[in-house]
Amino acid sequence: MNALELIATTTFGVEAVAKRELTGLGFEVLRTENGKITFNADLSGIARANLWLRSADRVLLKTGEFPALTFDELFDKTTAIPWERFIAPDGKFTVNGKSVKSTLFSVPDCQAIVKKAIVKRLEKAYGIAWFPETGAEFTVLVSLLSDVATLTIDTSGVALHKRGYRQTPVAAPLKETLAAALVLLSYWDENRSLYDVFCGSGTIPIEAAMIGNNLAPGLNRDFASRHWEWIGADVWNEEIALAQAAKRSHPLRIRASDIDPAAVEAAKANAEAAGVGEMIRWEVADFRAIDYREKYGVLISNPPYGERLADSEEIRRMYADIENVFGRLDTWSIYLLSGHLGFTKLKNRESDRIRKLYNGNLETLYHQFLGPKPPWK
């Protein structure tokens, strides 16, 4: 079972980032589609992808793909898949589903058919008619798109954005996977200063610190596939040991601030839990009062925004000040994730790139103002 086909799922707009991550991890990427990247792997690749992927939501094991126009077709072709290779006799498995532009549009019916087919296959394979479901968990997903059914098993369990370090959340926190993508889409590296002046619960600076010192984001959490007997503990232990050995202790210049003292305290607690507390300088401050005197800095921030603020004088005044304050930083690279569609530019600076990203269900624009390369580059 060394040759496997895996799928890394992402939020829309982040596919290219996840693809670069997978290539950097040594995987062969087969294709990139909306919200997912398909790649080849072996057993160790399941562990490596889960431990290291920063921008992906989940890692799925693809078990089958076929046209399905009728429930009989879905049942028969699901039964033909060798589920006993993956699901143990005591395995606890559930089936989730989704259907888009397909004849089989009833998701509950598709889930029931797939569940029944898997049970039939396992009954024959194991020679038993009752399954205790007391063992490891297996979440099967049946996804129907344009009458093609793709069946997968979720290797991640809890979504990958849950790194395990968020001790104290604040209102409307940025997902860890999106924060990592913002950093990976920037030109920041461990040799440049990084500022986040709307840090909230600290997700952007924490993810940057983990990237800067090559800390695998999945080291402090568990995964569903870590408990699957057919993978084996040795495979996981080896990949975890490699990830531990890959850590660096590079001194970083990361500054994070917020006007809300409670948010800064929450961010500090989260950073300590992530093991990067000493790598970040924290400050309670308004973004207008920050000392920006150094040159060639990088600023990555997610200014506050929401329905309550959408048409308020407060948001208009804040963005006017953002345009003026950040517009004066002519040697800096500025990256702003904004849900305020009225924001288009900084003073005397147009966006070099604009990328549409989704923060949960909220459509946002990632404005990138690229400064000059530092002289040491």
C-alpha cells in the first residue's frame, strides 16, 4: 500500500500556496482544482502532509472515483472498493456527503447508500455481520460533482487549522491556515522585520514565527490516521522525529500590536502555547502610534471589519488613516487582508496585486503593496 493518492483541501484562493507547499515537501502534484490539490504519496506521506501543511484544511485519502447516475450504480461501485484495506473490523466509521450539479442530488440518500455498501463489503471481507465500532475513527466522504462520485477517507480528523495552540480566542479570529497563507504569499523571510499592527489573537505573527523557524504546525496535535493500524506507529514516529529535528532557532524580528489589551494578552498566551512566545515582541498600541522608522519592513495585517462596522464613520476614519500612515512607508512591503470593499489603495501607492480570499464565509481582498528589495538581497 505504498502508492496512494491523496487530496489536500483548501479554501478558495489558497490552492497555489498549498501546491507550493506540497512540492516543497517532495510530493508529486497530479492536478490542482478549485479547493483541492491531488498528489501522490506513500504511507509516510500521510503523516508528513498532516504534520507540515500550513495552508490546507484537510488531507483526504482517495479510495475511488467513478460515474454515478443511479443509486444502484453508486452502491455497486462503492461495494467494489477494497474497504477492508483501510477500515479495521472494529473501526468506527461515518459517511458524510455533498452533491453539486449531479443527478443524485439527495445527500442523505447518497450517504446511506455508501454506508450500506461499505458495510456489505466489510461483512464479506471479515466474515462478520456485526461491527462493534469501538476502534479508530474513519470519516468517509462521498462527493458528487457533475455525476462523478469521489470517495475519500479523512486522514486528518480535526481540521488542520486547529493547531492546538489557541488557548484564548478573541472575537472573529483569523483561521490559522489563512494566516499562514497570508505570510506565505508575502515576500517576508526570517531576515526581515515583520509587523502586525492589528494582531487580535496573534495568529499572523504566531504562524510567521513558526514558518521563520521551520516549526511543523501539526506537532502539538493529534490526527485520525495516527490511530490506523495499517499505517503503523513506526511511520508516524519517524515523521514526527524528522519534524522535531527540523526546528531552527533563528532570531526573528516580529512585532505584534493591538489597541485592545485583552487581545494582546490572549495573543501572548497563544504564542506561548505554540512555543514561539519569545520570538515575538508584543505591544498594546494604536497602529497610528507605532514606530515605523526602520526601512524595508514587512507589514501583514487583517484590519477589523464586520457588518456592525460596514457603514460606520469609525471604519471610514480608520481606513483613511491606514491609507495615510502606511502610504508613507515607501520602502516597506504592505499586505492587508480587508473585507472593506471601499479600500483600494494607500496614499500614493496602488496595489501591485489583489487576491480574492475567503475568511470563513466572508469574501475579502488581499491587497499587496510590494516595496523595493532590501539592499542585502
